[in-house]
Amino acid sequence: IFKQIIFTCNDIKPDAIKIGMLYSSKNINVVIKALKTIRVSKIILDPVMVAKGGTRLIDNKAVNVLKNSLIKKVSLVTPNIPEAEVLTKTKINNTEDMIRAANILISYGAKNVLVKGGHLESKTVNDVFVSKNEIKIFKSNKISTKNTHGTGCTLSSAITTYFSCRKTLKKSCELGAKYVNSAIGSNLNYGVGKGPINHLSSIIINKRFR
């Protein structure tokens, strides 16, 4: 893993980095070692812990390493509510709880936190951005659909992309949330179960290619 990261970054140095699922503490420590070598300042961490179907994607030792070491080295952490509950050992039932959990992560050493609110039962989705100096809530209408596979990974990737294009971190979160909401709203309906969101929803495709 270390060699792959270094080789890729030596070829094309990234303007920003998104970190996704890291199952083991060994993997996390390798990524930390690589980050020290490549020295990219804009880093988004999506602490993927539980699959949509409920499968656990990270072991307990890795949770502790992520919480005690990795979150201090990134620009933004983007947990959803179940992940924020695991990281902070608290229960989240509303927006105020989301803010409280984000502040706990700040106390662990996180610079900025975006707690994603899609798991709450409500008519709107509130994504809560918290830094040491600011709280900002991004609101969007909740769309009733089973096709939400990949929303969290897409959001953190979109934020990273906007951040790499020199948008501020807060603006990147706002634009990323809007992009994901649009992608969900397209409501693709492929196969059975939880289908994917539409990553091309914001692109106008020339008629020749339809």
C-alpha cells in the first residue's frame, strides 16, 4: 500500500487527498507514514466503518488508531451519524447531538468536522460543519428513495475535489452536499436493493452520446 501511494504521487502529485475505508490499524499506520512522505496539506478523511447492509468494515483497534492518530493529521473528518457515535461513544438523536459529537472530535484533535445527517428521521437533511471557531448547518430536502448507495463516499470525494480547486473548506462542504443531493434526486433505479446515486446528474450529455 505504501509503495502504491508513493509511486502514484511521484507520478502526479495530488492537490488534495481523500482517505476512505481502512480496515486495520496496520493499514492506517501505513497511510500515516505515506502522508508524512508526500506532504500534501489538503486531506479529507471519510471514516468508513459500517456498510449499508450493516457489515462492520473496521476493527476496534483500528478505530482507536484512527481516533487517536489519523484525525489529527487531516483537514476534515466526515463521519455519518453511526460513525460519529462510534468515534465519540455518544448517542445522536438530533442536530444538537451532532454538534456535540463534532466538538468531541475537535477535542480529540480534529481541525474540522462535517457530521452527515442523512440517518436522522426528518424531512430535511442537516449536515453539520464544525471548526474551533464556527458552526455551519447545510440543509437540503430529504429525498425518499432506496437508491442511496455511495452517498457518503461521493460526498467526501466531491468535497476533496472542490477543496483541490481552491474553494474554502466550508464552501467545499456546501457544494459537495448540493452535488450529492442532486445525484440522489436523479433516482436511478438499477437492479435490486440499494442502487447507486447518479454521479453524472450535473453533466449535460450531447445528444450524439445518448
